[in-house]
Amino acid sequence: MASQRSRRVTLPGADELFFRPSGAHDAQEASRTETERRHTSPEKKQNRKDPSSTTRGQKSGTATGRAPKPSGRQRHDEKITVYISSPELLALEQARLALRAEHGVSTDRGRIVREAVAVLLADFEENGRSSTLVRRLTED
């Protein structure tokens, strides 16, 4: 009999799948640093240089940082999963389509959600107890 070949398929292991060539980590860190530099407010940059300066949003002895600017269109390293109802998804999609049709703004649902989160966090930071976030969460 001729030698039999194995029908078993050889697949790459996790090490090969998630391998990063040397220098890829450095490039990723450089990209992250550049992104932080672009999205850091001048006020925060000053606070980094002078740790004794106070944060604008300081309330009752605890320092709060500024709400981050929405990241916009870029590759994101972090991910969360949010479950929403069918009517909420429909409203989000209708808002996306209205932005494109009525305002000429072409965007995706993720960008709309990131913008909404940024607005809500900024309102919370500025208004605290009387913010929209606190008011809506305490309605239930």
C-alpha cells in the first residue's frame, strides 16, 4: 500500500494568529500617544505640567477630569457591548439617515453613540446633580 496522507488539517496556533512583528507595539504606542496629544485639551496639558494646579470641575474635594472628546473616525482599541431595544435601534438608524439626508453628515451609528456619550458626560461634569444623566437615571 502507498503511504497514506493524513486528512487532518493543520491550523495555526494562538501564538501565530496574534503574532505582532517586532516594532508593531512601538508603532501602536506612538499612535496612541499622538491621539492623546490631539484630543487633550490645553487645560489638561497645563495640569500635566503643573500638578499643583486645580481642575476646573473640582467639587466637594474630589477632582473630576474633563469628559473626553469623542474619538471620531479612527481605529478603537477598546470595545463595549450595549444591548438596546428594537425601537431604540430604529430611532438611532433614523437619526443616522436624517443626519445624512437633512444635514449632509454621513456617519455611522457608532460615531453617533460616541458623540452622544461625550455630550452626556460633559453635561454630567458641568451640572452634576442637575445633569440630564442624573435626572433620567433617577426617573425610574
